[in-house]
Amino acid sequence: MTSSIILRIVPFMGSVLALIMSVIFILMIGKKSRGNKRMQEISDAIFLGSRAYLTQQAKIMLLFFIVIEVLLFAMVKFKFLQYASLLAFATGGGFSLLIGYIGMWISTKTNSKVTQAAKDKGLGEAMNIAFTAASATGLLLGVVALFDTSFWFNILYWWYGRGTSDLISNLDNVVNILVTFTIGASFAAFFMRTGGGIFTKAADMGADYVGKVESGLREDDYRNPATIADNVGDNVGDVGGMMADSLESWVGAIISAEFLGFLAFKGSTLIINSILLPILISTTGVIASITAMFFIKIIVRRYKQNASVSLLTTTTLSGLLITSVIIIILTFFTTRFVMGIENIRIFYSCIGGIFAGFLIGLFTLIYTDSKYRPTRNIAESANSGPGTLVVNGLAYGMESTILPALTVIGAMIFSFYIAGGSSDLRIGLYSVAISAVAMLSVSPFVIAIDVYGPIADNSGGIAEMAELGPEVRKTTDKLDAVGNTTAAIGKGILIGSAAITAIALGQAYFSKIETLNIKLIIDFMKDPKILAGLFIGVIMPYLFTSLLIGAVGRAANKVVIEARKQIKDVIAGKSKGDPKAFITIVTKAAQKGIILPGILVFLIPVIVGLLLGPGGVVALIIGTLLSGFAQAIFMANSGGAMDNAKKKIEEEGRSGTPEHAASVVGDTVGDPLKDTAGPSMNILIKLISVVSIETAVLVITLSGKIFH
């Protein structure tokens, strides 16, 4: 009992440590200069625009929240759920929204400080400030992930354990309610990531096309009033949305592993320890991330006078390697202490998960970095016009799905069999889920290197709009170049982890059905209902991609029309432009664009279950996972490669040429793929699973279709 209490306290200690370090990092950047009055005005405009968008989005989310809470309450009244599920859902969504807002606040309050540092002290100090702010954001993710999952486990364990000695029944209530918390986190992540993606890409596409191609203006030229909306989009999509997305992935992996651990060790004295192991592994990730962050800060400070893009990139990637190695070392001792030497094979699945994440990040880098063949070939194809460039970009994006898919397959099979899945199915499934937890335990550091990118991008925009001179913009462009590389790796890891987390959640649904004493025999060729569920799952990502890209296209069209009118008047000296008009356009478009997808993602699993039974839902989960994962990789890498092909042409001094115009067109095609539809696939494949798990009893009761 004493050992169990200690294990339950450790994650809280990790959460406190992450919070302390995050506050220290925030205080460190708080002392830095925000620059001159013009720089501060631009930074404030970006902050106000970001806050206005998130406030409006919170209102839309509140309407959905009320509807879902009413439905959950009805399920409680009919005894399909527990009352605690209502509060668990609320905190999952509330914390996701909060962490996204705080991340946005940190990034928008740091951008002009990075610009000023680039102006006064050069690349090294600018990198130091940007990475310190991004590290604070990454650690806040760790605070929420550790605290909330630990809090809910402990409070529920205490509540349902009052006055009873039935440990199994107690833990059964706990793990099922925790799934509702995951739904809340996924709900918020879907709206923030998807809505933010529509916002940022509509603004970016319109600003780039009218500003660069039609008007011949530079990137972030002050004469382009759409530029502010573009910079706002970097924060609401790539910071706020990314934070919510990462939290949802991480807690989804933790809770699916807890659920499967409960089933795998039911009847064993290690049942509580198996549930606590995922959150303890995540705690090692926070410790490892803090260590790696200090390593980077030391290197940057030491070489800040001689900093270069290659040095900073190598240092950052070394930090990711350090994080991974420390997690592996700490996880070995954690697993041995918590599960005993007889279950040490579970630890090997952690190595498989971390290694798989690192490989997927590497493959993403190969297909999106301009140093490698795919992006170089895409840039060279600009000589033949935008059509050739886009075709090549899409082709390389499709090719890029092969190696990550094989890596996920390898990680899944390795994790299953290394832990003894051939002799004990449930241990194997638990091990697969643990590998996803280990992969996502690098999240604080991954978020740091990802959020760093938008901060660097914003600092370049401020330098241009404040007319600080070409040498400052040159420095911020170098910062952005480092961010492009690190963000690509971060996105790859998150996509890979989403796939393995979705596998774990799908297995959790299958296990949930078994706990209801329903034996499923899935025969895709003989049962048309199973085949129908599979087909619905396959087309789901296509439906969502269509809805999201369509929303971006319609919004971008409005931005283009408004930008043409305003830029013409600005250049003619008739007006200074109205950036708020663009923020209003894309905010309305983003809110309108997420309503239908938001309804469908909750309704479809229930409808499929009612019409096709639990076997159809299993097929739905499988189809959505396979189709969504491939699409996520394809869209992220094709869009990233076309974006970097454009940057490569600009770095070569060919801005304003026909080749550059072709690359801008390619970038506008790739942008909604990599930053709107692509990231949304991560959430879709997991949300389908968690909604299915939580509505399983309802579906089986109402469908009356018991498959044997």
C-alpha cells in the first residue's frame, strides 16, 4: 500500500517540477526588450488578433460542449455512464483550451523580443530567447498531462474505493471514466487544431498569392494588410492548436494503456502498478525534456557569437536524442521497480516506440528538408511551371507514406511479441499501448522545437513590417530555417504516435466489447456489415479532408478579394490598410468550417454502431486508422516539401522570378494539406476510437445486434 501511494505521488512531483521550470523560463524572457514602439504595436496586434480568435472559438466550443454534456447526462440517467464522466469530459476540454491559450500568449509576447535580440545581439541570442519561450510552452504541456491524469486517477480511485474491498470493480469504474476525459481533450483538440488550421492557411494563402505573385511584394511586407492575419494564424494554428493536439495524443496514449493494463493484469497483485506505469513513464519524459532543454541553452550560450544554422540545427536534434536516451534509461529502472523483473520485457516495447518515433521524424526530415533529393527536385521543377511543381510535390508526398507505415507496423509487431503477446494476448496489447506512451513521452521537448518555429516566423514578420533592415530579416530567416527542420521532425513524431495511439485505442474498444461478454468474430468477406463499416472508415478521412480544405479555399478566396482591394489602395497611398478585416474574414470562415465536421465525428461512430453493430464499429476504427494515417503522412510531407521548395528558391535570391511564382502557387496548394487537413487526421483517428469506447454499452443495448 505504501509503495502504491508513493507511485501515485511521483507524477504530481513531476508536474510541479515542470511548472517550476516553465515559470522560470517565462521570467527569464520577461526581462528581455520588446523593441521599439512600432515593433510593440505589431506584436500587440498579433496578440489581440489571436485572443479575439480564441475567444470566438471558445464560444462555438461552448455550444457543442453544452450539447455533448446533455447527451452524456442522458447516458448517465440510463446508466450507460457514471456521473463523474460529466466532469471528466469538462476538464479534458477545459484544460486543452487553457493550455492552447497560454501557449499562444507566451509566443505572442516573445516574438518582438526575438526580433530585438536578432537586431542587437545576433542569431545566438535570438535563438536562446525563442527556444526558452518554446521550452516554457512544452513544459506546460507536461504540467497538464501529468497533473490531470494523475488527479483523475487518484480522486476516482479514492471515491469508488470508499467502504468497499472490491478492487476490480473500483478500478473498472476508474479506467472507464478516464476515457471520458480523453473524449473531452480530443473534442477541444479537434476544434482548436482544425479551426486554427482553417484560419492560418486561409490567411497565409491569400496574403502570399496577392502579395507575392500579383503585387510583387516581399514576404511580410508592411504594405500587405493581410500579413497580420497570417502571423495571427501561426499562433492560433501552430501553437494553440498544436498544444491541444499534443495533449490529446499524450493523454489518449496514457489512458488507453491504463485501460489495457487493467484488463491485462486483472486478478494480479500488479493491477494498480500496471495502471500507474504509463503516467510514470510520462514523468520520465518531463525530466528528460528539462535536461535536454538545459543542454541546448548551454550550447547556444557558449557559441552564440559564432552561431550558425547548421550548429543550431545539430544542437536541437542532439537535444531530441538526449531526451530519448534519458527516457530509455529512466524507463528501464521504472519498469523494473514497478512491474518487477519478471515483466521487464514490457520495457523493451518502450525502446521500440521511441526508436520508431525517431525514425518517423527522420523520414519526415528526408522528404521535407531542402538538403535532400525530394525537396530539391520539387524546387527544380519550378522551371517548368506551377503544374509540374505541384505534381512532383504530391508524388513525393505519396511516396513518403511507405517508410513511416512500415515503421509503425514494425513497432506494433515488435512491441506485441517482445512482451509475450503470442502467449498472452492482453499483455501484448498492453505492451503496444506502452510503446505509444514512450513515444509520446518526448512531447515536452517536441513541442518546444515545434512552437519555436512560429515564434521565429513571427519575429521575421515583425522585422519586415517594422522596416528594421535586411540584416535583421536575414538573421530571423536563419532562425526560421532551423525551425523548419525541427518542426518537420516534431510533426512526424506526432503523426507516428497518433497511429500507434489509435491502434491502442482500437484495441481498448475491442477489449471493452469483450468485458461485456460479447465475442466478436470479424469476417470481412462473409459479413457485409463488417465490410460496410470498413468502407465507411476508409472514406471518413476523405470526407473530412474535403470539408476542411473546402473551408480553407472559400475563406482564402475572400481574403484574396479583400487583399487585392486593400493592397491597391495602400500602394497608391489612399489607405494604410485594415488588418482587422482579414482577421474577421478568416475567423468567421474557421468557425463555420468546423461545425459540420464537429457534428459528424461524434455522430458517425454511434450511427455505425446502431446500424452495423459492434463488429461494424471495429471495422470503422480499422478503416479510419489505416486511411487517416496514410493521408496524414501524405498531406504533411507533400505540403512541407512544397513549402520548403519555395523557401529554397527564395534563399537562392530568385524572388520575383517565374520560378518563384510557381513555387508560391505550390506552397498555397500544400499549405492547407500540411497545416489544416493533415494534422486533423491525427485527431480524427483517435476521436473515432474514444467515442466508440464510451458509447459501446449504449450501442450494444440499442442495436440488439450481438455477433457470435
